[in-house]
Amino acid sequence: MTFANTASINQYWRTHPALFTALLLVIALLTSYLIDHFSGSAIAVLLILQLAVVAVALQCSANYAYFVAVFGAVSFNFLFTTPRYSLQMFNVEDIVNLSVFLLVALTSSKLAEHYRRQQQALEQAQLRNSILLSVSHDLRTPLATIIGTLTTLKEYQAKLNPTQTEELIDSAAAESHRLHQYIENILQATKLQHGALKFSLDEANLREVLQRTIARFQTAQPRIQIHCEPELPPLMICSSLIEQAIFNVLDNALRYSPAEQPVTVNLYRHQQMLRIDIQDLGQGIAPADAEAIFELFYRQHPSTDGGAGLGLAVAKGIITAHRGSIGAESVAQGSLLRIALPITTEAA
């Protein structure tokens, strides 16, 4: 199992703490039952239940750990002490063991919560450092181009013909749009990492959102070929965020596709989802990188692509926040990224 797959699994459990807690409780109780049946060791049963408390405390919030501690204590009393299947307890040793279990469980929950907060603070510090490094490196190129273009325009405007003047203005405008998109991605990446991305959902036509997105690619727009199924249902989405997510995926496809080759966009319905397939004819994505490309600051070709490694990570965060999915699909030539959004009239 790759690191990316492990990270995805951990992220899934973090977003489904109740399911993780229920599954761990079932495993702990079954294991405790087997230990009690074959060895009759009450201490071993309490250690298994204690392990469940620590695991939940590390993965979920403290409230879930407290619940597991109380549930484990009640289960131990009801299932593993005499009289069985009763909440009464007469054995002094069992009472002492259970009291120690509760004390250790609550203490370990507090320690685990403190550890998790420290880990989150460390991750946020690492994110800030990564963003600062990325900003210092990736803002330099568009800013230098804009400054150089405007300086040239100011000093030599009288000597430039209209065509040269227009080319310089277009170059500065293109770099300004690139700079704006980069800053937007930084802001959204920071919000996603801190869990602070908040938005409202409105009914929107995904075809119109897609057309607005493609219109933003001024010089590259002729390369984009779009195919849409007729009469697609509307979606409950935040149009501006979905537009940004699609823009990031399209920008990535255009960057990795040869300048003379088209990028194909297919919008269609599949069961209860609307899919957007964006395919380019570039070098493609290696199977080992299929998950990694959606990580923050990951670049397929760091020395040549000139990207910040933010676009696809932000796109995945936005799509996931809309209860959708995005992933790399296997194709014969180039690469295909598939976005899927649920058809629903309910707000997330």
C-alpha cells in the first residue's frame, strides 16, 4: 500500500468518525469475547478495550474517546464479570480493575487529544512554510514578467508600433491572470487545510459553469473541444468554486498537452452523477502517481512544468466538499481526469 493510499484511508476515517468508532468497538468486543472464552483473562479484555479507547482518541475527537471508554466499562461489567449479563458487580478485583481502566482511559484520551492538537499545529506550520517557499518561488516569474513588460512599455512606448504595444499588453494581462489564479489557489488551499472552506449551494446548470470556465482560457480556448449531453439536470453547487476546480483541471491538462493537440471535455450523466471527463494527449500519468497528483505542492515534472503544485489539490478539496469525486482514469494515450458531482436537490 502506497503512502498516498494510506493518507486517503486516514482522511476517510477522519471524515467518518462515528463509523470508525463503531467498527473499532465491534472489533474490540469480538476480540475480547474470544480472549475471555479461551483464557478467561479479565486483564487482557480490559487491555483490548483500552487499546480501542487510545485508537479512537488518536483518530477522532475526545468525545468519541470518552464514549468508547464508558461503553467499554459498561460492556466489561455486563459481559465479562460475574454475574454475567448484569450490571451488578460483587468481585472487588473486578471493581478495582474497572476503576483503573476508566482512569487510564480518560487520561489517555486527554493525552491523545493533546498529541493530535500538536500534530495539527505542526501540519499547519509546515503548510505555512510550504506556502511561503512556494510564494517566494512561483510569484517571482509572473511578477518579473509584468514589471518588465510595463517598464518596457513605459520607456519605449513612443518607439513601439501598435502590434508590439498590443503584444506587450496581452503578455502583462496573461501574467496578471496567472498571478490571480495562483493567489486564489493559495487562499483556497489554506482554507481547505484548516477546514475553513465555507460556501452556500444554489441550483446551477453545470453546462453553463463549464462554458464560463472555458471562456477564461483566452489564447488556449480554440484547443478545448467540448461535448455535452442534452437536457442535463441542474445541480446544487457553489458555482464559483466548481468553476475554479474545473479551471484548475483544465489548466493542468493544457499545460501537459502539446500545444498543437486538443484537450477534450465531455459532460454527461452516469446514474445519479454528472461527470466531466477532461482528457489531454500529453505524456500521461503513471499509475504510481494517480493519487499523488492531488497532494499539495506535488509536481509531476518539478524542473519543467512551472506549476505550484496547488491546482489539483484545491480541485479535489472543492469537489470532495460537494460530495463528489475526482480521479485519474486509465486511457490509451495521454491522461484523463474525471470529475463526478451528485445529482441532488438537497444542500450539503
